[in-house]
Amino acid sequence: MMSPGSLAKLHAQCFLTPRPWSSKEFQELLLQTSVHLVSKDYGFIVGMLIGSEAELLTLAVDPQQHRKGIATKLLKEFENLCRSNTIKKIILEVMETNRPALKLYETNNFIVQGARKDYYSGVNGIKVSAIIMTKVL
Ligand SMILES: CC(C)(COP(=O)(O)OP(=O)(O)OC[C@H]1O[C@@H](n2cnc3c(N)ncnc32)[C@H](O)[C@@H]1OP(=O)(O)O)[C@@H](O)C(=O)NCCC(=O)NCCS
């Protein structure tokens, strides 16, 4: 199991915007009973399971280990965790400029549900919309 410190370290390697989460933030988040961590060597997903819906809060894979199927495996494991908790739908938000992640989710049968305009503040304060994607299990 990855420690809050190693989650934060990996998160910082993966994210500039949205800003990386600190070790303390991971620690506090994971104390919530609805919050679940799925981790493997080199990557993790944190999700929140409430009622019949789950929100994928974050997904990070070590930049040195991209395109090896790690995110795909993590997604499958997260989906299985959701199914065993009788979750019917997964929801997530992704920056419209994040092509690798958009492609990953499309490949894994998530569909675009809508957008939140100018949701993120990107590099130099430039606003970037969030794409909302869902997958019915
Ligand atoms: C997005 C991310 C999690 C993908 O992790 P990964 O382990 O490299 O993904 P996989 O190897 O499982 O890729 C599966 C498929 O996703 C798509 N994909 C992944 N990275 C891609 C890229 N850079 N460009 C285009 N398509 C990509 C491809 O279809 C790929 O299949 P293929 O390699 O057979 O072509 C990783 O790039 C990452 O950590 N990025 C920074 C953090 C982030 O953006 N997280 C998601 C926020 S919502």
C-alpha cells in the first residue's frame, strides 16, 4: 500500500494543473470511509464511492512508466472495486487539454457527458474547461 507521502510524490510528478495534492491532503482524504485507493507499482487511483455512484478523483502513473498499460489495469481494478460495492456509474472530470487521459478514458468506454466551462486555471492563468465523462457499469 502506498503511503500518503509516496502518493503526493507521484502526484507532483504528474500534475501541474490541477495542482498536486500534498501528503497531508492524501492522508486526510483517505481517512474518509467513502474514499478508496487502488494502487500498483508506479501508479494509483483515488475514488469516492457514495450510494450508487463513484467519482474517480485522481489517477496518476509515473511518467517513466507511461504506455505500459498501468492506467488501464488500475481502471479495471477500480471498476471491479465499484462493482463489488454495487456502484452503477463512475463519473470523472478531465481537463479538455489532457489528450492522453481523454484517450485512455475513451478507450475504456467512458463517454462524454458534458463540460464545465473554464473550470480549471491552467498555466499563466489561462482557463481550461473540464470534460465530464461517465461509465455505466
Ligand atoms: C493519463 C495517464 C494516467 C495514462 O497512463 P498510462 O499508464 O500511460 O496509460 P496506458 O498505458 O494504460 O494507456 C492506455 C491507452 O490510453 C491511451 N493513451 C495513454 N497515453 C496516451 C498518450 N500519451 N497519447 C495518446 N494516447 C494515450 C492509448 O489509447 C493507450 O493505449 P495504447 O498505449 O495501446 O495506444 C498518464 O499519462 C498520467 O499519469 N498522466 C498524468 C496524470 C493525468 O493526466 N491523470 C488523469 C487525470 S484525469
